Amino acid sequence: MSETQPLINSHDFPPCYQGRAPVRTRWLGRLSTALMVALTFLWVFRYLGGVGLSPTVTGPGVNTTDVIFNWHPLLMCIAFPVLMGEALIAYKAPLCFADKAPRELKKKLHIILHCLALVLVIIAVIAVFKSHSLKQPAPTPDLYSLHSWLGILTLSVLGQQVCLSADIAGIRVLT
């Protein structure tokens, strides 16, 4: 047997699987991320006190920075699963309006969604550091938990991925 047969032939699949994700699966995924974002909004605004740009004074020389910190879970929830998730599937299962779009438009959508996600992640991390530094009577130390260090590691890898992707696309970032 000199010729090897592929394990899976693309013509064995139904037409809905040819080169793109099944419609039901992609919308089930989008529905689950929408539900996750809605539940996060409910959690932040109903149970955590909402979001704000300045600390809440609770007494003389005492404040709480929870409303600043609350930006973090809200923005991270939108950035990673929603925007980065959509960016990852922008070629095979794009949003409705881009389903039949040319590859160049899908590529631009992919880049824009990743950039928006990156901006939200940066704002979310700034919110954490701001909430820690503005806390009174004593600031909360930064990077004191495993979650913090894993987050920094994740952002470092994400930064490296952005630089490598830009380099592959022909955009010089580090030179």
C-alpha cells in the first residue's frame, strides 16, 4: 500500500460543515457568551455596587475603591470571551454581515476585534492598579495573589503574540 488515505475526507461531511462552523453551534456559542455577559453585568451592578471612576468615601480618611475595581471583571468578561472569541472565529464563523465577505474584510474584522479586546484588557488592568493605590487608609498591595501573577503572565504571552502576529503580517513593532 504505497498511497496513504486521509483519515477524514472533507466530502464525507454534510454541506453545512464545508469550510465553516455549523450555524447552530456558532449561535449557541454566541448565546452562551451573551448570557455570561448579562450575568456579569447583573452581578457587578446589583450585588457589587456598580462601577465608578473615583473611590467612595466611607468616613474621614477612609474610602472604598470597589467601584473602580469592578471595571476589571466587567471589561475582562467582554474582552476575552466575547471580543477575542469573535476575533478567533472571524474567518470560519463570522458575524452575519461578514459571512459572505471577502477574506480581506474578515481579516480586518479579526484585527479590529483583537485590538478592541486588547484596549479593554489594558483598561481593566489599570482599574485594578488604580483601585489598589487609591485605597485609604492604606493602599492594597499589588500582585499579591496567584490570580494576579497568572494575569500578568497571560498578558505577557498576549503581548508576545501581538508582536509576532504583527511581524508575520509585515508590520514592524519592535524595530
